[in-house]
Amino acid sequence: MRPLVYTCVLGGYDRVFPPIRPEPGLDHVIFTDNASLKVPGWRSEVVDMSRFTSVRKANRYYKMLAHRVLPEYDSSLYVDGNVRLLGKSSELFQRLHKGDTAMVLFRHGRRASVTEEIAKCLELGKIADPAMVQAEVAAHRAEGFPDDRGLVEATILLKNHRHPALDPAMALWWEQFERFGSRDQFSLPYVLWKTALPVQYFDFGFREPNSWFGVYPHRGAANVRPAYADLSARAYGSRLHWLALKVWQAVRALRRAVRRGLRT
């Protein structure tokens, strides 16, 4: 199988870093709106943003339907733009050969249902249109969706492009996003249930120490300093940057403690 590793970074929200262990025989692609973007180990594919009404919509299109854009690849590993590749990604593609597997996914490490995820996102102020989310939940329930199938964290997706059930499932996922515009983690469990897509799950958590993935803050997120996000990414490949990150975190923790002390 000809595999692809890809990500999608638009609007400068994230900064992609070179893989820690480059694999010359494995293609790495960044879908981007920055024509001058060059990252060692990655090939940039410039997105025609005139096709989309928002950066978010463009991002989800390539996340869900890259197998249509680059049909020459037999399989793909999608990672969010704030995930650094640490080990040999090629090793992960072997998991697609286990039985009738269309996708390999990560279970959510903290929540087990869409209901829980929505409640948490509401608490954190991550839902711009609660009424639309309610409409999505109501539509899924009307079809009989049982919200007891677990929750997927869609930061990393391993796909078998040649599985006949993959494209219809990803098309439905995209249709749900276009219809409701909500977070893709709300609709993915419904899609898996509706299509009966044969999936497997990774036996490790990508947010815990592991051999393949390192997660760092989104560079464009609120309350995140770009320099801190960059340092966090570099710390995976450099002892010096790791020490600098620990110093930064210690100083920040000390400042928080001092502020709490002044308020009491």
C-alpha cells in the first residue's frame, strides 16, 4: 500500500515541525493557504481558499476527504497541526492490515459519550451556536443513534482508502459538518454507527508519552503565546529546548502562586 501522512494548517493557527525521525520513502503533505510555507520533511499543497466560505470549513474538508484530493495513495495518517511526529509513522500503517479495517482511531481519554463532550465544550465556551448543536443531537436521536458507543478523539486518523466503506462514511461525516457546522467529534460516533464502518482502536493514548506522537499547544489559540507553543514542539527533539520549557513552566507556576497569594 502506498501510504500518506498529512495535516492541514490554514490561517496560521498551527506551526508544523519536521518529523523527529524522517522517513524518505514516506510522503508527508501539508495542506496550507501559505504558498511560501516550507517545512523540512513535508511537501506543501496550496489550498484554493476561494472554494470555501471559511478556514474551518476548508480544514475539515481536507481532514475528511483528502483521499479524494490525492487518490493515488492507498492509505493515510492524518494528524492535527499541533502534533509532532516522533517515531516511524510507517509502523502504524501495519494496523490497517488486521482484518477488515477501514480506520484505526483513538478513543477519547476523558469522556465516553457525545453528551459528555457537548457538556464539556459548553462549559469551556467552545460552542458558538448551541441551538445548532441541539438540532444535530435531536436529528441523530430521531434516527435511533444510541449515545453509548464511546467517544473518538479525532486529532489523529488512520484510514484505509481502498476499503469500500471508507468513502461513503467520510462523505456522511462531511455532510454532517456542512449541515450542522459543529465540532467533528460530535458527529463521528454517529457516522460510525450509521455506516457500521469497521474500525479498530489504538492500544495507547497519543496524549500520554509514546513513541509516535507529541502534542503541543495550538499556536493561534487564545491565551497561548506563539513562542511557548514553538518551544513545546521543539522540546520533543532537543534536550536544551526541553530544559528551557521546564524553566518556562516553573516560572509560570511560580507567578500563578504569587498572584493567588496576593489575592488571599
